[in-house]
Amino acid sequence: MSFTITKQDEVVVVEVEGQLIVGNRQELKQKVLDELERGGRKFLIDFDQTGYIDSSGLGVLVSLSKKIREQGGELRLANLNDDLKTLFELTKLDTLFQIADTKERALESF
Amino acid sequence: MAATDGGVNGGVPPHWHHTSFDLEIPSDVRHIESIVDLVQRVCRELAFPARQCSLNVPVALSEALSNAILRGNQRDPSKPVRVRFNSDGDRLVVEIVDQGAGFDLQRSTRDPTRPENLTREDGRGLFLMKSLMDRIERYNQGGNVVRMVMNRHA
């Protein structure tokens, strides 16, 4: 489980490798909040290498989305596999987030 | 952590459909992933549909384990969480036992998809367990038991 942060132009891209679950969600939250603190406003979380996400992982995404929006920024998601899409649909979080099929499309959409 | 009567390390022969194990983990969320990995592996060895092994099992099980560790046992390292797994090949049954007082399954579940709940950070765990498993039961027997049953989907 790891999170890799890169910058592509003005967009902070976070890659989630492995699971996003109760044991590591705080690490993701802190990393994104640190970038927000440093002035980042456009955030993309890439799930291309992600296994499964539990409810606390979903909760962190909701929380980050709110905090980023409060600072005038935006959070977008990309590369959800079929399992993750189902998870977002079940919880109706697909209606809360802007989700792109690929990282490139997400980057273009900012 | 020791599995018994499972053969999960050596692979399950095609003719052998009954698999069970019973193990304990300390109340630490860092143990969740290894238990989920184990049950996912058995799910695949028993040739359950890929989707059930990659989505239903890991999400529902990680919810049940984190509830047991964080709420049931309040992260007390002296209190173990017990995981009992059983499959006859047609369904998976996982029982998670913690040392807490238990909770009312119906009253504790709210609908996180309602507009007023959608932006809440919490409140999706039991909903996901119920959505992804065919049956969820909770009862007290030697601890607080959450029993999850998943039938083999066509």
C-alpha cells in the first residue's frame, strides 16, 4: 500500500497503489492536506493500481473533496475499475465526484 | 495466526470443496489486509466468480473486521478478534467475533445514499456489508458475532 504524489502542470496527481482502507486512509488524507496547505488546488486521485476501498477509504475521499472545495479547489477521480465503479454506484458516490475513465481525460477536464 | 483444516497454502484440489479455518488476530487494523488476502485466496481457489472474490469478499470482510477491532474491542490489544471461515463450495460463511457488547444491526444501519447522508464521511460500513453479502446476522455467543453469508453467484 502506498501513495505516490506527482505534479502535472498545476494538478496534484495522487496514485493509490494497493488498498485504501482503515489502516492507511489517514496517510492519504495527510498527504493531500499537506499539498492543499502548500497551495495545490487541483487534485486528481488515480485508482489505476488500486485493489479495494472500504467505507473509511470512501469517507476520506468525501472529506478531502469537502476540504478541497472549501479552499476553492477541485478533486477529481480517474481509472476506477469495474469493482470500484460498482462500489461508487452502490453508495451513490458516483453522483458526488467527477470521475474520468483515464488519467489523461481527467487532466484535460480541469 | 494459524489456519487449520484449510489447505489454503497448498491450493484446494478441485474435488475438495469443503474448507474451513478458525484463527485469531490482535485488535489492530494492520492485520485486516492479511486476513482479507487469505479469504480472497480461498474464494479464488474455490472458483467463486471473480467479481465476488475481488469486490464482495474484501469490502464486506474489511468492514466487519474494522468494526470488530475499532468498535467491538475498542482497539484493546489484549482482546482478540476471532475469524471463523467455512465453505461447502456453494457458499462462504465468515463469522467475526469480538469482545464487545454487540449492536442492533437494523437500527445501526442508515441509508448512506439518501441526499442528506451522501456527504457524510461515515455510515457506509454496515450498508456495504448488507449490499455485498447475501445475509448478515449478529448475535451474542461467546462474544459479539457478526455472521456473513455469500452464496455462489451464477
